[in-house]
Amino acid sequence: MKMLGGLCVSESAVGALSSINYTHNPLFLCGFPVLREPIVAIAPRRRKRDRVITRSALSDGGGVVLDKEFEFKPSFDEYLKALETVKIGRDNNNDSDHSNNNARKKKTIKKIVQEEENGDGEVKENSRKGVPHKKSAFFQEDSRKDGFRQEIALEVVKKKQDKSTKSLTRKKSDSRESKFLDFERAAFKSLDYDDDVVDKPRISRVDMEERIQKLAKCLNGADIDMPEWKFSEMMRSAQIRFSDHSILRVVQILGKFENWRRVLQVIEWMQSRERFKSHRIRHIYTAALDALGKARRPVEALNLFRTMQEQMASYPDIVAYHCIAVTLGQAGHMKELFDVIDSMRSPPKKKFKTDFLEKWDPRLEPDVIVYNAVLNACVRRKKWEGAFWVLQQLSQQGQQPSIATYGLVMEVMLACGKYNLVHDFFKKVQKSYVPNALIYKVLVNTLWREGKTDEALMAVEEMEKRGIVGNAGLYYDLARCLCSAGRCHEALKQIDKICKVANKPLVVTYTGLIQACLDAGDIGNGAYIFNHMQKFCPPNLVTCNIMLKAFLDHGMFEEAKQLFLRLLENGNFIRHEEDYKVRVIPDIYSFNTMLDACALEQKWDDLEFVYAQMLKYGHHFNAKRHLRLILDARRAGKVELLETTWKHLVETGRIPPPLLVMEMFCTRLEQGDHTAAVSYLTNFASVESQVFSRKSWSKILIENGNRFGEGNVDELVNEARSILLSGNENPALHHLIESCREYLSMK
């Protein structure tokens, strides 16, 4: 290479220039000759520009780019860039594998350098990296630079190897880290950094949704008290790339299952994962609020709502305010609901960094949904002042209350007993709207409470003349109003209207009418409706228990007994699970109701029969409920009932209560079986119980002295003394002997 006029020209070009005849031309003041043929010149080497530029000294002094271009070998920076893109293997647990990988990388680098040094002028391409290299005839690389570049490349690889070795050492030294933590981290790693993602098939949305559904079902069916590590492993084993969408779907599905505990566990698990940075965490929290609201968990929902207010990304929006307001309103928490409204109108208590959102203002004004939630809370708490507060707020905002808001206000007044205000608001509704079925329902209930049955009928007739179709609740309340007035025949006519618009079973309607008659003290009409309903639908267990209790409360023991026997007969026809849909058998409430009635009527034979049937149907002895009945029956001479209970407790492996043990002791002593009587004390007497204290024994001997006799008491003392001499140190026996001696000394 030689410099010619500031240009870098090859030696062959210089030779060509010397053989050309030229003359000086005034156009070229700088002394350049007029060339008849183009001169091949190489431009100075520039970064990121690999072209050979030629200029032609024409008569007009212009320069053109030759039609032929040449590529240089990559620059030194490009060498480093190519070497840095060499894939560095990940850390392996085996040190030998790690060293083999390092050796393999060194060979690869050496091979690249050798290919660059090849001077054959052909294109050399690295098959692994796809980086082309070409040897040009116009350019030769200095061998010292090649060696320097190779050293630099080896230094880069060595640094990456040292970094990988340190990472491997750090992972091995941390022995407390669980095995599934690596998998859990991989679940939150972005796809942009997943090296082997190109080797894995892409998961479709349908497959991902199926995995999410399967995970939610597994979480719903798993034990709620599972430890945190087991829960984490279950989440990891689902093979789901956890993101905003996937966690949101899991929370929504668990909300449909009404598994609010599992929803909170998912939220806590998400909060504890620092690797999971959600961009739509507000939506996840809102879905959790909705799930807690459907499960009627206001306390948990309020705690979660407070957590949302701690972060800017999760700060509640209008949807979250709707969820928490409806939840608190349904639960009747008025104070907490007003606090939520205050926070809704106020700026956040916590200062957030709003560098990019200088005008961010989360303050909102309550809307109709929030105000209706307040009205629901007023209905629960019977706070009619809250209804006026809602109307005042709407008036300040210049909003006209909707017809639904008026309906809730009227319900508040009805719950608070403000019947005159209900009529006043009904007139206001008529001025602005056409009253709907909800408004008329509240009006009918008000007239029912006031005892104005005819006015209630006239109000419904007026509604129907306007072309308004009432709902099932309206006709149901009207029918109950008629039953309370003793007009059950007119009430039954409303059932036809109820059937046209009702979604609930017909047996529920009949049961409500029966209960309305019973609340009015009309057992006759209640029994009439009960018999009438059996022509159209069989009564369920609730209906039968209501009638059973009604018969007994009104002194109709025989009617109650006949109904109970019919229930027992249904048990003889139960063969399959489907038979329970048409046959009703008594439950523990039915048996307890009849046992109490038999004891109250002192019908001990019937009590013994009912008690035996109760045990036959699989219900167990309850000491708090049945012990008093058994002891009363024993005093009435029903020893068999006592024996049956004792046998039942022994067969089921239950510990008999102390009073039952004492009664069995007295029964055996009265029968003269002293050995059996003492065996009850040695086997079942509790030391901690006061029933077997000395004072208690003295009281029993005095009250039952006529039953036992002096001879039985003497033989009892001898039997108890022989047991003590055999080595059985039972405190109950000591107390018994001392009380017996004191009792005999008084005779």
C-alpha cells in the first residue's frame, strides 16, 4: 500500500498510473493528472463501513462509486462481539462437566481464530454462529493483532467462566434453600430470558385454560390446612407460567367454588413471591374481593381492601369500591361502610411516588351502587336515618333517586316500622315513575303489618290494571297476608299466579303459608293447607317438622303421633338413594321433639318406643339432651330404657356419663347384685367427678335408703373392702365405704 495524493492506493494501481500518458490540465489545480482509466482506490478504514470506494478523475472533476464492492474482514470490535455471542453453557452440578464445557469453548475460539488467519481468500463461516468472514487481496492483517485479539477473546471467556463458577459455588453453599425453589423461580421467569424456549412447543390458550381449571379444582379439593411448602409445590406442579391472567383466572374459579379460604391463600402466596411483579394486580385483588363478598366474609374483604390501599398499583378503583360496599352493606356494617366512602372521597393516606403520573388522583364520588349498599345496611340495622342521608347526598350531587333507590328506602322504613313514611315515599314514586313490582311488594308488606288486608288486595289489583306483572315475592307476600287474616282459601288462589312467575319449588310456597297460619295461631287452617298441599306436591322434612311441632304446641299429641308414625313408615320403603326424593323419614329434630312431648305427657311407653327407633335410625345418645329423659323414665319404672342406653354406649365405645354410672350402680344394688354394682365403680367411676365424692354418696344413701335396705348396704361394704384389699386403690370405693359406715351408724 502506498499513499498517493491523500489516497491509499495499491502497488498494482501505482504501476498502472506510471504507464499512463497524461498532460497537465488547468482544471486540476492541485496537480492531479487526467486519467483515461479509473483508478482503484481504497478509502480509509472506518467503523461499521466495509466498502471499497473508487473515484474517477473525469474532465468535469466529478467522482463516482465503482460498480464493484469489496468486503473487509470484521473489525476488532466485531471480533469481540462475535466472541461474546458464543453460547456459554449453564452451570452444572458436576465439576467435570463444567471443565469439559470450558475446554470445548476454548477449542471453538481457537478454531475461529485459525479460520481468520487462513489466507486462501475464500469465505470462512462458523457453522455454530453463522458469522461470515472473507479474506481480501487488498488488505492483510497484522499477526500481532491476531494474537492480541485471541488473548482478549480468551479473557472474555475466562471472565464468564469465573462468573459461572462463583454462581455455582454460591448455589451449593446455600443448603437451606428448598429443592423446589429453582422450579418456582422458573415459573416467574420471563420468556425473554428462557434459553430453551425455542425448543419447547408453544402452549395454546385452550391448553393453558385447561391447566388453570385443573389447578383450581385441585386447590379447591385439597386440605385447607396444608402447609405453605406443600401449597407452593402444588402451584409449581401445575406447569403454568404464572402471570396476571393465570392468577386472575385461578382466583375467579375459586370464587365460583365459594372457597374464600383458598382465595386468600393464593393472594398470600402471590404477595410472598418477590419475583412476581404484576402490572394488573388491582384486577386480582378485585376478583378476590368479589369472591369474599359472595362468600359473605366482610371482615376478610375489608382487610384485603386495606391492603389494596397500601400500593399505587393496587389502589382501589370504582369496581373495587363497588365490591367492598356491597359486601359491607349486605352484612350491615354501617360504620365500616361510611369509612370506605370517606376514603373514597379523600386522597390516599400513604404518599406514593407519582413521577410519571403527576395528575394521578384516585378520589372518586359514590355512585348509585354505593348508595344502595348503604341502604341495604340500613335495612339490616334498621337505621332509617341512613336512608335520609342517602337522599341528601343524591340531592347535593343534583341526582334524582332511581326507582330502585326509592324501593330500598321504602324497605328501610318498613324495617324500622315507619309505615307512614312508606306511604309518603310511595306517593313520591308515583309522581316521578311508574311503580314497579318491588315498590308494590313493599307496599303490600306494609299493609300486611298494619292489618289492612283489603287494601293490600286493592293495591295488587291496581298494579295489574296498569299492566304490571308482579313477581313471585309479591304474590307470596299477599298470600301470607291473607293466611294471617284467616282467609286461606283466597290465599290458595294466589298460588296459581305464583306458579307462573316463581322459580322456587312449590313446596316452599306451601310451607310459608302454613307458617303464616301458625304465626297467627290458626292451627286449623295450617292443617288444612298441609293436607291440601299433598294433592299437588309431597311435603318435605321441614314442612313435616313444622306441623309436628305445631300439633304438639297446641296439645294435639295424637295428631303428632300419627304424623310421626307415617314418617317412620316411609323408612320401610327406602331402597335406593332416589327414594329419598319422594319419601321423608324423621331426623334427629323429629325424634327429639317427640321424646320431649312424650316425657311432658308422661307417656313412658311411647317414649321408650321413640327412643328405640331413634337408635335404630342411626342417631346417637346425647347426654345433654337424653340423660334427663332416661333418668325420669327410670324413676317411672322403665329400667329397660336404662339398659338399652348402657348397651348402646358400650357397643359404640363411648364413655358413659357419671350420672348414668351412678344410676346403673343403684339399679344393681337394688337388685342385690353387689359384685356388679361395685364393678361399675371400679371400671367407669371418674376420680375428677364430684358425683363419686363422699358428700354425694351420703346424699344418695339417704334418699334411696328404702330401695337398698340395711342388709344390702352391709354386704356392699364387705364387697368394696375386698376389692381394696386385692390392690385396687380406687378413691370412689374409699368414699363409698366411709359414707356407708356413716349411714349405718345413723340407723
